[in-house]
Amino acid sequence: MSPAPARDGPPRFDLPYRLFGRARGVSPGGHKAVGQGANGAFLRHASLLEQPDARRIDMRASLLDPFGGLKVRRFEHRARIDVFVALDLSGSMSFRRDGEGEDPVADLCAAIAHAAIRSHDRFGLIAAGPEPRAELGVRATARRGVPDELWRRLSAEPGAGRGSGGLRAAVEELPQRRALVFVVSDFLMPQAEIEDLLGALWRHDVAPVVVRSSAVEAPPPRFGLVETRDLETGRRRLLVMRPSLRDKWIAHARARRAALDESFRRFGRPAFDLVDRFDPDAFADHLLTGGA
């Protein structure tokens, strides 16, 4: 069976994301916003004195008014939002390639950028490993060429260095106005650092994406020698695997994931698991059922 031909561009999908709560802003868009406007769903009638806009006069409602007042239509305000990706590029993220040029993280980020810009929102990206990676950042923009540029740049950035402290520093550069922020990471960091990172995003709507590899997370054998490698330091370690150690390994992994899920729900919303490859249908289903 011949390998699939390499793609020359990012995936393009319309993703059904939404902001939890109401947006704040005056630029027309597709998200429910604070206040009232002229581009959303009908809310109610008001008197012309309350809303002095003759363009919105409803003649039928005015004729039915027993007091003979002029009635105008009032509408729900809908506004544009900013959609950001906060991307972890530490060394532990280097496992994400499949060896054939496919990069699920680049695919995911480009798909979010494409969907945001098609929805007339603005897209931005901050990236960091041990230090912020300002050269990869994208300021909030609606420019249509961004998804392709971003996909090419991220496909060549597998991640390097130890720790993700730079991401905690980089999120301070996000705008003050409430935005939808996809935090894309393997979250292989101490729980206290994860909660510090999520807590720093308190004013935003946080949507975590956990990058995982089935090869890395496969349960070890019950018996035998197992070689482990730290992706950030390159350090290797040889273990003699036995049933009791294997059980502790699996129990630790489950406990860590349970702690992660509890943090995600407390600071934002349930996480999407990006395992091996980007599945746009699974991501869309996640967004529709409350992921974003």
C-alpha cells in the first residue's frame, strides 16, 4: 500500500466554537454580546422615546398599542471575539510527529485559525517552551493568509527545551478583553504549574487541548526490560518491569488524568484529547457538546 501523498496546505473546516458567557465589544460579529444592537435576534418592542431610532419603527405593533405610542424593535447585540491558541512548544511535545510529515498540532492550530477568520472573528497565537517564542506569535488578526503561514511554520517546530515556564509568562501578553483561548499542551508538568497557568487565564474562556501519543502512553508489559526516555532532557533509564510496578504505573497515570480533568473543569471546560492525528469530526463534536 503506497503512503498517502503529503499535503501542501492546512485542513480547512468550519468549527462550531462559541464563547461561554457574553462577549464585550462593538464590532459586529456572530457571538451574543453584552447590550443591545441591530444585528441579532429580536428581543422586544420599546417606545420611540426610549429608543429614538425611526428606522426600527414597527407599524403593526404601533397600531396595536392601546395608548397610541410608536413602537420600535430592539435586537440582541452580537459581536466579534478574539480566538487565541496558547501553544506549548517544550521538548516533551516533540513526540507529536508520526514520521510521515503529518503534524496534528499544526493541523489543529491552522483549523482553528481558518474557522475563526471565516466566522469574521480575529485569530492570534502565543507560543512558548522554556522561554516565550515571540517569533512564532501571531497578533490577533482577520487576515486570510494566516492559517497557511501558521501551518507551515508550526510543521517545522517540533518543540525543544525543558519546562513550559515561558508559556506562563507569554499568556500575560493576551489582551484584557475576554477571549476564547485554546491551551494546547501535553500538560506533562507539575499540577501546581498547570493550575498556575490556568489561573492566569481567569478573565478568558479557556478550552484545553491535551496532546497525546498512543505509542508513548501504551501500558508497559507485565515482565521484561523497559527503556524510558525523557523527551526534554534526552536522559534514558532502564527499568525491570514487573506486575506490581506496572500496576503502580497505570494507577499513577489514571490519578494524574483525573487531577487534570478536575482542574480543567474548575478553570474552564472539559479538555479535548488530540491523540496521534487531528480528527476534525471528533473536534467538532467536542465543541458542539460543550468543549467550546
